[in-house]
Amino acid sequence: MAWTDKLMLGAMTSSEDVGIYHTAFKLSMFAAVALMSVNSIASPKFAEMFGKNDMEGLKKVVHQSTKMIFWTSVPLVTIFFIFPDFFLGLFGEEFETEDAIKAFIFLSCGRLISSFSGSVGNILQMTGNQNIYASILFFGAILNIVLNLILIPRYGINGAAIASMSSLIVWNLSMVLVVKKKFGFYTFYIPFIKR
């Protein structure tokens, strides 16, 4: 998934576009740092609660981890949205183009939805639903390839960014729905709303 956009951009556009996209992609990954950090801590807890058949405990750990991911991701992504040209400009003037900024915003939106969804992939993997997880990822990869084929020729790096954002959103929301169906709760954290 991580290389699909770059490989397809390389085949359909210039190496300059690939370099700009790669930088925007890597920079947007900072929005997922909290998700990856919390996953490493929460995943064993998911497995423990599931192993004990403690669904209330699992729900509590999931909601706590999603809340933590939310409050650590939102400020960073907000700064990305307000000052995208500054962050891209750290890599040179050629990265401050309108296309680079749009691609960075699209990719950051995808990462933000991923953070809002919480540790859905890890929840599925730690609760014996790894085959469902693999199927969703496979579908997301196919969707990404198809969208890249359609969007890159027309929109260049923004087409790749939209394809990546869309497949990331579809795959995360699909996993959220599977978790809801399997365990009876949503993983989303919505601030100021009691659950």
C-alpha cells in the first residue's frame, strides 16, 4: 500500500512529481505517530481483555486509546492544515507548490480519519479476526490501484493523494464497522459526548 502510489506515479508522471509526493506522504505520516505509539501499548491489552472474554474491559481500553490518539493527533494535523507551505518549505522551494500543498492536505486528511478510527486493525488482529483484517487490506489495496489508474493521469500527484486518502478512509471505516458488528461498540472518539 505504501509504495503503490509512488510506483504508479513513477510510471505515469515525472521523477520530480514522485519526489514531491514522497515528501508530502512522509510528512503526513507524522499525524499517525500517536496511532502507532498507542497501538504498541494497547495491543497486548486488547488481547488480554479478549482472552478473558471481558468485552466491557475491551471496550474501555479501546475508548481510552482512541481518546489518547485523538488528542495527540488533532493538534498536529491542525498545524499541518494551517501551515502546510511552511512544513513543505523545509524541504526546499520546489515543495511549496499548490499541487504539493493539496497533496499534503489530502494525505493528512486520510491520516486524521485513521487516527479518529482508533486501533481498529490491531483490535481485529488481537481478537482472532486477522483474516477479516487481511481481506479489508486487500480490498483497500485494489481500490488504491484502481483509483490511482483513474486519477493520476488526470490530476497527477493530487490524484495519487486522493486515491491514498480514499482507500485509507474506506479501509478504516470498514474495520470500524466490523468491530461494531463483532463487539457491539464503535471505536470512534467524539469529544464532549459521553458514551
